[in-house]
Amino acid sequence: MADNNETEKEPVFHYSRERRLSHASPSVRAIYEDGAPRKRGIFGFLFGSSGNALLFACIILIIFVLTLTSRLNRSGGITLGGNNLTVSIIEEEGINILSIIKKAPSRGEVYLGAVDMLLSPAIKDTEPLQDFQHRITFNSVDSESYMVSIPFEGGDFFVLFKAGDEEKAIRVKHNP
């Protein structure tokens, strides 16, 4: 039969700090020799390991690509009366045409009815002010496209849309 004294005894641990540190990496040994861990700055954190450096490079690359694609996007987009509009300028046989593509969202209320447009070329202070007014009508279909011939020369225009009480303006550039 087992003795009660043996079962109630505390277990004996054989711990040797020197033995444990002898198997540790040099950086861990340096921490115990100096007493406190060395503080790393932001540069040490970002480039302290190859994984951190690779992650930082990927983040920078993604930001660059997103910025580049947004700059190269030739069409502008706005929301007018709940409808999403994509506005761009195309050129056919030397004539500038304003292209408007309306897409209604799958849910929610959208504006249906007359939309007044005011189109003006982006001009310098010395040029006379010109504008062109036009009216289109939003119908109850999911997607519509409108083409409006522009009576001005140039490739940089301001378009003001007015649907009911809502007004939105957008600058549209033609990049040949």
C-alpha cells in the first residue's frame, strides 16, 4: 500500500537557468546579459524580418496600383437621385459626344423623371463663357445610356446635373 506522505509531497523541479540559456538563441542570451530587451524603432519593426519587409512592400505596391488605376480611369461616376451615373466623353469622326450610362441599384428608391444638364468647357479666364443645356429623362429600367453631341471643341468639360432638388457636378476629361 502507498504511503500517504509520498502522495502529498510537492513535486521536485530541476531547473537550471544556465542550462536553459546555453540552448537559447544569441538574442535571448543578450537580453539576459544586458538585463532589458532593446527597444526597436519603426524602421526595425518594418524591416526587422524578411516577412515584415515583404508585407510592407506588398502594402506599398497595392496602394500604388490603386492610385494608378484611379488616375487612369477615363470615366467619372456620380450618384444622382439614387441612380449611379458613369459619365465619359467619346470622339466619333471628330465630334465629341457626352456618354451617360445610368444604372439603378437593385434596392431602394431612385429618381425617375427629367434631368437637366448644363455642359460647359473648362476655360481660361481670357476665354468667353460658353454653355450648353440639355434634358434627359430617367425611366424605370435598370440600365439606360444617353449620348449627347457636344457643340464645343476641347476635351475638358464641366457637367452639372439637376434632378428634382438635387444637383451634382462633375469634371469630365477626354483622353484620346
